[in-house]
Amino acid sequence: MKKNLVTRLNRIEGQIRGIKGLIEKDTYCDDVITQISATQAALNSVAKLLLEGHMKTCIVERIQEGDQEVVDELLVTIQRLMKK
């Protein structure tokens, strides 16, 4: 999973550099916005995968250890992600 996330983030890093290049070249604004939207979608995808892994491992382990506060922590995390 870690390798998959790093690969995706490397791709996103390239997209960001591409957006910077578009702005430096005075590319038509709508085209830049389209690329920004695609990059945001890619970041959201990384966040979803990370959240899934977090829930299947960290959250489950802490609940099994009797830590119920982790559910509140998870809800805050989900709310943060949904604001975007």
C-alpha cells in the first residue's frame, strides 16, 4: 500500500509542476483550472486509500485494545476530508 501511495503522490507532484508550467506560459485559465481539478481528484483518491488503510488497521487495533475514543477521532478526520 505504501508503495502505491508514494507512486500516486509522485504522479501528483508531476501534475503540480505541470500546472506551474501552464501558469508560467500564460495558458488559458480554464485549461489550468481543469488540471487543478484533476490534481485535486487525485489527492482525494490518495486520501481515501489512506483512510481505508487507517480504518482497517489502526482503528480496528485501537478498538480491540478497548480505546473507544478512536471513533471520535475518526469522525473528526472524516469531517475534515468531507470539507474539501
